[in-house]
Amino acid sequence: MSESRLSVQLYTVRDAIAANLSDAVTRLSAIGFTQVEPYDFVARADEYRAAFDATGITAPSAHAQLVGQDLEPIFSAAAKLGIATVIDPHIAEDRWTSRELIAGVAADLNGFAKVAADHGLSVGYHNHAFELENVIDGVPGLEILAEYLDPSVRLEVDTYWAAVGGQDPAALLKRLGDRVGLLHVKDGPVNKDNKAQVAVGAGAMPVADAIAAAPNALLVVELDDFDGDVFVAITDSLAWFTARGLK
């Protein structure tokens, strides 16, 4: 990983990726990003490799569905792209309703981690709102998951969805501590309307507090959707980070 703490989730610019992957990565590089977080990268690994080589961009992390999948192609493609951590972005909501079920989720992730280690990789998990909305004996599901995870499994806490799920992001991050290796940083009115999301610093999220609570985490900018030019929102987000010395 480079010295930068900042990355950007490529799902944010998925339309541009679909139209021309190389051009989209080049545009992000021109904006000032040196790291990205790919999604759905296995089938397009060669294209990503060429785009990264052309721009100098790296991908310390990436998203890929792991549950129920053949792991070898995923981890082989990740290794080819220099990805260090492959993050499962969504495990079904009905598996977060009891401690026993959540322990099963952890067992899956721990098993994936053993396979990943053979490729020199680690695995992680990225939350949405429901892992925080499901509270069992006073403990949010994501925190229960952390109790059962092998230390090698990293959490990528989506600070926005944690807030939507009813948790104070900074307090949650402090409780999770070193379990957290990455943050998804986004902003907006803190509701489930994806199109209402805005550039980092332009919404209602306590972004600075969340970042301060996880001082060693990689910061991944993301907008799930945006009612406007998403590249403008990304550029404005980068300016917010740069002004605070977080680039």
C-alpha cells in the first residue's frame, strides 16, 4: 500500500467503468487518487491490470462476493492485481438475527481467510445498515461478528450505513478498535435514499469524528448513488480530505 490513506470505491463510478474502464481509472488518477477499490474485478482483471500499469494506481482492497463462490478465481485475480484484502460486501440479512447465525457468518469468513492466506491475501467484511439494526442482547450484530472473527479478518466499516443503522460511527469504531482496517466514508442526510448522498463534508455525517476514531484505517470514498455528476462529488470529496491533510 502507498503512503496515502485515501482510496475510492469504483462502484461509485460504475457507469463510467461500464462504458470504458481505462478512461474511468485514468480520470480518477487525473483527479488525484492513487488508490482504488475495485468491484466485480475477476472477469476484467486484465483490463484493470493494464489501467493500473498505465496510471500507477494501486488497489489495496477490493469487493467480491465470497459466500457460495469458487474462491480460487477470485483470489487469483486479486493477487494478479496486487490487491491485499478481498472484502465480502454483503452477507444475507437473515443471517444476522441471532448470535448463533452470526457465529456462522464468522465461521464462513474465517474459512475464507484460510484459503486467502494461501494466496498471500486477507479477507474482510463490509457492513450495511442491517448488521447494526439487528441488536441482540444490547449488542449490534456487527460487534457480535467481531467477537467470533479470526484476527486476520478485517472489518471495513461503512460509517454512513452504521449511522443509518442507529449507531454513532465514532463510538462504534472505538469499540471495534483494531478490528477495523478500512472505512467507507460517505456523506448525506443519513437515510436510506441513496440518491440523496453528497460529497464528503457536504452532508450531516460526523465524518471527522469517525475518521479520528480509526486513525490507522484506509479511507475509501464512496457514493452509492448521486443525483448529479458523480465525478464532481468525488473531486469535492478529495478536496475536503486534502484540506485536512488526509490525502
